[in-house]
Amino acid sequence: MKNTDLGPRGKSIIVCADDFAVHETASLGIAKLAGLGRISATSVMVLSPRWAQDVALLQDVRVRLDVGLHLDWTSDFALASGHGLPLGQAMRRAVLGGFDRAQASGVIERQLDLFEAHWQAAPDYVDGHQHVQQFAGIREALVAVLARRYVGQVHRPYLRVSRPPQGSTNLKAQVIARMGANALEKIAFNARLTSAGTLLGVYDFNGGLSRFSALMARWLVEAPAGSIIMCHPAQAAEPGDAIGEARAQEFAYLAGAHYPDALRQAGVTLVRGARGLHH
């Protein structure tokens, strides 16, 4: 694993900023945090028209963090692309028979093409906007596409499994996990794809800066080694963004002085996962 500059040598954690390219202020904030060594991964929304230009913001920090595909079926970008569904409809489809695998494969290939066209490399990992990577039909198609597309590569993209740590009482995180965390991990294992099997960072985006600070301190302590803590920072609140204020508060905390202290107190070292997760 590649260490950042923060934290002593303790347990290794991936801190991932989701939604790169969702809008300009998110891209700017994530790039800033990467430059400061405050995150170790970011997930890209390649259906956004900003991806083609915002990719330049990551060029100077690409050796410092994993850059992955934020597979998208439920955003406005996905709806505009013709394959998207509102989250509630997507969840119902996943539960009531699942997505058509052949159609899902085509959507996944297109998003991988868009990622590689501008990044000029395969993604380090794949996760999902609103955790669609583990929805029935999508998860099977995703594993099949990754296994076929990157056959023979030493470091194939790893997968995020959206499942809370054992003993978690976070109901939202438990619902997300029940949408297919165990199934995704099993089929990824059978295809010899690596996965990060524990995810923290799920909350309701309420409570302001003080609550996010307290949550991050707790997540850093509770996170098992090798797990992922996701976040959604942006340099400022974007008008029309339903979680815009929360994004700005997350950025303020992650760019501030208390976060490095929390990392040290929890004995956490931020790492890239691309070279450090084991099958």
C-alpha cells in the first residue's frame, strides 16, 4: 500500500471522496484534499459533462491516490443518458427480479470507456453511486465485465462492498448492505477479483460540521484495517445540490487541523487500496 503523509504506522484505511465531477466545486475540493494528503481515493462520475475537463485537476496527484469509477444508474446524468432510474425505482427493480444483465453490461462498458478515454488508464477500483454496484443484475454484469475486460492484468480493479462493520447499529448502512453486499463479495471472490468488504461513512448528511467531526472520529476508531471510509466533500455548497451544505462542511473538516489529530489518535494510516488489498 502507498502511504500518505498523515498518521503513524497503524491500521491502514482508505478514505475515499465520492462524486468527483458531479460539479465544479466538488472536483476542486476533492483535488485540494488529495494534494493535502487528506484522502487516498476518489470516485468519478464519468457521465457528468465536467469529467472531460475536471480530469486535469487530478493529474498532479494521480500517484498519491486511487481513482475509480463511480458506477452510475441513479443520478441526473444517468437519467439523461437514457438508462437511469430514480433510486427508489432502481431498488425495486433490484429486489423484484433484478436488472437485465446484458443491458447492464453495455452500460458498464460505456462508463468504463468514458473513464479510460480521459484518464488514459483503467480505474483502480469500481464502486457505485448510491451503491448500485451491488444491485441484482448489475453486480453479476459488473464482475463479468471486469474479469473479461482486464484479464491478464496484474492489478485488476478492486470492488467496494458497501457493508458496515460487524456490530453496527446504523440502519441505513444495514439496508444498503442488504441490497447485495454479500452476493457481490461472493461472486467477486469466485472471479478472483479483490474487494474491500467494509464501508463506513454512511449518515443522513444532517447535523453540521460538529456532527460530521464526531462521526469521522468514531469511524476512524471503528474502521477495521483495510476498510473504506467514504465522504462527499466540496469546496463550497453548490446551488441546487441536495447535500451541498453537507459537502462544504465535510470539506471544511477534512481540510482543517482537527482531522490529522483524529487520524493520529485512532492510529490510522491513509493508504491507497490498489496495491494493498489482498484477495
